[in-house]
Amino acid sequence: MKFLQIGKMSTTAIAFISFSVIGIAVAVYHSYEELTTSFGSFCNINSKVSCVGVFESGHTSLFGVPFYVLGLVWFPVTLVLAILTLERAGTKSMLNGLILLPFLMVGNIFTIYLWYVELGVIGIICPVCVSLYVVNYVMTGLAIKSLL
């Protein structure tokens, strides 16, 4: 694909695609942890910052769909959407923030719900989950930057 040549993409597009890939990697890691219940020490800092604590709370799904599955779908879809909507601007391929921003805002609204569950209901923060929220926030910032 000619339009995916790194040297021919804006730095914003490169950063967005990179964060999408990071999101995929962290979502895969998080899924592995939940499926095998082999949470690493990175994920369990203390009683208030703990993936195990969140996992054992029973608040890890919505309508029967585990949250880790949502991450496994969300970040690859974001990557594909970014690649498919790249626009040519002169000699560079640019992000299409008009398409990406509304999509990412759905994810940001969902993270507000997840923050509520972690802070308000469970009282425990999952550091891996928070890293996924941050990846989505960074991608949202990059989509906004592409509009400016």
C-alpha cells in the first residue's frame, strides 16, 4: 500500500497508528492476564491499585461481554479506521479527524463509565485498564490535532 509508507505520512498519522498498535498490544496482554488469571506484579501494586482486585470484583463485563473483549475489538478497529480514512494532503497522508474524533469520543464516554466503576463502585484502579484509557485519550488528542 503506497499510502502507508512511513515517510509519506504526517507525524500525527504515524503517532496515531503507533498508539493504535500500542493499544492492541496492551489489550492482548490484558486479555491474556484475565484469561489465565496470571496477573503480573506490574498489575498489582497494592490493595487500591490492582488488576486482581478489579478482576475479582465481578464488575468486568457489560451485558455479558467481558471488557477485555471490547479492547480486543476497539483498538484494531481504530487502527483499520485510521488507515482506511487517511487523506492525501500534498505529499503526505493525513489523519481524517472528522471521522476519527466522533468514533474516539464513544470510547472516551465509555471510559467515563469505567472510571465510575473503578473509583465509585469497586474502589480499586486497574493500571493496565488505565493505560488503555490513556492510549484512547492520546489518540483523541491526535485526532483533534489533525483538525487544527
